[in-house]
Amino acid sequence: MVNFTEVSNKTNNQTVEIVRSTLLALVLLSFCVFIYFVTIILYVFFTTPHVRENARYILFVHMLINDTLLLSVLIFVSLVAIFDVYIPVPICYALVMYSTSSFKVTAYNLAIMSFERYFAICYPLRHAQVCTMQRSLLVIGVMWLLSSTPLVPDFIAMCYSMPKNFFSTSLICQWSTFAMNSFQLTLRSLMEITTFILVGLVILYTYVKVMVVARKIGSGRSSALKAEKTVLLHAFQLGLCMMYFSYSFTDAYLRKYFYFIPITNFFLFMCIPRYISPLIYGVRDEVFRKYIRKMNFFV
């Protein structure tokens, strides 16, 4: 006789694989589209001198490059984890620590870009003096320094808890592999929460200030209204990034019911916030749109 339980389990497994494969294909396809737009924007940036020297676009392009590298690393790590590929611990650790720093840099970059719009609208006469190319590059360096500094105590704490010859082994690369004691978990949670609270407050403050100016000058200054919408989009983007912290909860309580929860979380809360970046300053921006049309990338 036919074992209906085995047939049912086989059908369920096939359904799960189909759903997971579909989501994975969606992630890869959307990433290719994202790369296409990023390539266009980078071409315009590096071939247009006055755009290349503008603090606004320097910060934006830095965020695009950072997000592209971050997504490349995360997609690679996700693929090797999905297909149970073992990679050397040093390589995995470097990838995980880079993605940890890069994730925070995205939040810092959103805050600085909101500040740049704040100065452009609220202090237009001082904007050229404050938001220079040199200061933009300096701020980018500070962002990476702030995001990388917590990795030092994290690494020291991990070394005290790791087994012997740990770095000479291979494993399936996951962030949780390198969380070996409560101090690391507490430090990481504290830094992430602090980062996103501070960035959220900065974006809220700049949005309120820009909104007040936009309301005062009314329709006479469309740039203020556009800046208000841009800061609001930054807040939306940050909100989506913060939703990724729900990963641990959904993974713990829903994964036993939905095997494809991890890749769904990855697509919705890690990929989507970064996929909208080219639209916020790229296709939506008049300067980029003008040069894109001249080069006939698309109309």
C-alpha cells in the first residue's frame, strides 16, 4: 500500500524547494537589475567633473559602492550556506566582520546625507563651505572607523572563547558561528541599537527642520520640498534596515514552519532597502537623469 505520510512529506519538501528556489532567483535577478543601475550612475559620476566634486553625490556614490559590495558578500555567504558549502574560517570571519561594519556604515551614510540636505536647505549660504569634497572624504573615513572599532573587543572576546585550532578549520559560514560568549552578543546588540537610534534621531531632526523651511517658503522653492521627500525616503530606508533585526525572532519561531523564512528576510529587509537607493538619488535626481538621457541608457 502507498504510504500517504511519505507522499505528503515529499510533496511538502518539493513545494518548499520550489518556493526557496523562486525567492533565490528573485534575489539574483533583482541584484542584476540593481547592478545595471549602479553601473550607469557610477559612469555618470566618474565622467562628470562637477558631479564628482559635489559632496551630495560623493556621499551617495559611496553608499552605492558600499551597498553593492555588502550585497555581493551577503549573497555569496547566503549561497554557500544554502548549499552547505564549507569555507575556511579566516575567510568566513573576514566576510562576516566586513558585512557587520558595512551594515552600520549604510546607516551612518543615511544620517550624513540627511545632514547635507539640511545644510543645503536651512543654511544655503554656508552649504558650499561646510559640505566640501575634502570634508566628505574625511566623514567617509570616520564612518568606517566608527563601524570597525567595535570589532576589536569583539575579536578579543572571541579569541578567549574559541577552541584550539579554530582558525585552521572549515565550516558553513554564518554570523552566529563567531558569537561564542554573552559579552559578544551584548556588545553587538548594544552597538546596533545605539547606531540606529542615533541615526533615527538625526534623520528625524533634519526632516523636521527641512519640513519647517519647506512650509515657510511654500511652492516657491521646489528644492526644499524635494529635500523633504528625500529625507523622508532616508527614514523609510532606515526603517527597512532596522526591520532586519527581526530576523532572529522570525528565524527562531517561524523557521520550523517556513523553511524559506531566512531568504525571505534577506530579500525584504537586506536587499530591498539597498535596491531603492539608485531610485532616491539616481533616476529621481535631475542631474543624473539629464546625463542618463543624453547617453541614451533609457528614456
